Amino acid sequence: MRKVALWFLGIYAVYIVFILFYFFIWVHPGVPAAYKGTVADPQTFMTPHQLQLSQDYSRIQDLISFLSMPLDWGIYLFVLIFGFSRWLRNRSEDMTRFRLLHTIVYFLTLSVVTWLIAFPVNFAAHEVSIHYGISIQSFSSWMRDNLVSFWLNWLISFATILVIYFFIRRYPKRWWLPVWLVAIPFMLFMTYIQPVWIDPLYNDFYPLKDGHLKTEILNLAHQADIPAHNVYEVNMSEKTNGLNAYVNGIGSHLRIVLWDTTLQHLKDREVLFVMAHEMGHYVKHHLLWSVAGSIVSTLVGLYIASKLFTWSLRKWGPALGIRKKDDLASIPILLMIISVLTFVATPIDNAVSRHAEHSADQYAIQLTQDKKAGIESFQKLSVSGLSDVNPPGLVKFFEYNHPTMLERISFIENYPVKHSKKNEK
């Protein structure tokens, strides 16, 4: 098994060299010649300083992201190979005879260790964002959000592990099917409660203060047949200079939300275009399709994970000191398999999401008939977030769930409309 660790380190070293070569030698910033001088060319709406900052910031964040992608796999692999998983199982069993407490001690310790190892990478990304003026969040506020995310994710992951290992004990060969059946109502429940229970853990939400803009947004929602009765503002200006807006939730928990930074930096007509885009997701049932897609992909993922899990235990279980399939020491194997499958599925999820975002852009143009507002809003979004308008192919493939700004702005510019609004506020 030590050879596996050496192979992993060797492959990771080659991966680092490839990533450095890709971002610093192979890839060149800028837009294709056909887009030079168009409204999608950042040189037409960014200052030279902003353009340089955008290129530098994007490259550093991309490097951090890609170099840390295999981090979880390495952690789980070394936890297994060097006996920490087996040792942690034994210590948790020595503490108490209750299985539930064994699982709590084991999984909490493993989660804390993983979080601590990943912390420097997350902190570095935050500091880069601070340095380039995207984030203005204090360390204490950032740390609070991280701890909230840790405990929230831990509770969800712990409940998931309990369910999975309960069914592994009951149905060793077909545990993936009852786990999937339990996951369906859970995913629907999480989608339903997120706007009113989870989101407020991070920020304060309150009704939109601008009464005139609120009326315009609700009128737009009425045109789109969206049953919205309020528009919410969230105080993101305490944490970021970025801009955003969204519609989330289902049923009576549907919420239309605007970041206060968006209200501060966009004109009303630009805000309306952004909101029309978000409404397009609702009208075209993207939220429901996303949930349906998650249900299907979870079924496929659990089935594949169960086969790989069984094969892995048969091949390496004895050498790793894993007694049987429901042994706590096998948890890192299952987590690593799920992490790898998630990574493999990410480009597919991103491609589907980009298609939905493109469809929402088209809907926003049709609803507002205001191409200029769309172009200017996306230009301002690019400037505020120092976005790479034309990111490298690998970045788009693995990380972009939206079309690039080059694609979005060009699409709006070339989309035929009957007329455009002339009034600006």
C-alpha cells in the first residue's frame, strides 16, 4: 500500500508541473481577434489597470483551485494507508460500546482533520480575494462563515453516513437503492428550506427598501407569471464588492433576492435585466429540473459507488485492517469514491447548467427587450468581480456553470429584438 502513496505523490507532482505549464506558458490572456473592439472585449469597458488585475486575480485563483482539486483524495488515501483510519476506529470503540457514539467520534475527528488540512488553501484563496479588492470580509466574519459551513456540512454528511451504513448492514449488496429512496425527500426538503433556514445563517435578509424598484420587479414577476409577493435585499456589502441576484426556493418559500451591492452599482433597468434572467430560471423550471437531475444522478452515482466500494474492500480491505463492509474504518474509502465520482460528473453538471443559464439570458432579453441594459450589467459584473471574460478551456470545463462573459455579452449583442427601451434612470 505504501507504493500506492508513492504513486499518488508522483502523479500529483507531474500534475503540478502540467498545471503550471498550462497557466503560465500555454494559455494566453485576451479575447479572439474576432471579438477585439466589440462590447465583449474587456479593453472596451475595463481600464488597463482593471484588466491587468483581472488577469492576475483569475490566474492565481485558478491555480489555487486546480492545485487543490486532488487534496481530498490525498487526505483520504493517506488516512487509510498509514493506519489512521484503523487507529481512529479502535480508539472510538475503546471510548464507548454504543455504535452511534463510535460513529460520532470517528466521523467528527476525521472531518476536523480534513478541515484543518484544507484550511490553509481556503485561507490563501480568501487572502487573494482580499488583496485584489473582491472580498472586504474581516477574518472574524470569514471564520464565522467557515465554521457555520463546517457544522452544517458535517451534520448533513453525518446523517448521510448514518443512513448509508445502516442500509449497508441491512442490505450489503443493494444498500444503494434504499439510500437513494431516502435521499429523494431529503433533497426536496433542503431545496424547500434553504431560503428561510439556511441562507439567513450567513447573512441578514430584509424586504427591498427601494419601493419603486420593488414595484417594477414585482410587475416583471407578474409578467412572468411568478407568484412572488416580496423582493428581498441581502447585506453582502459587508463582505464583498461583487454583484449578484437570484431566485431560489420552491412553493411558498420562493424568494427573489438582490445583493445590496447590485443595487448600489447597477441602474434600475440593469437590475431589472438581471432579475429577468433569474426569473427565467423559474419560468423555464430550471430549479425543478435541477432537483430532478440531482435525483437521477444520485441514483447512478450511488450504484457505481456501491460497486467500486465492494471491489475496493475486496482488494485492499484486509491490508488496511478493515474487518467488514460496515466497518467505520472503511468510511474514507467511500468518501474518496464519492469525491472522485463527483469530480467526474462536474463537467457534465457544468455543461447542463451553462445551457440553462444561456436559456435564462435569452428569456431576459425577450422579457425586457433591453439589450443595452443586459450588456452593461454583465460588463459591470465583470469589473466588480475582476472576472476573466475569456477563461482558459480547462477552467471553463471544470469550473464554469455559466457561459463565459465573452459568450454572454456577444450573444446579447447579436440577439434580434423588436425594440429597445430608451429610458434610463
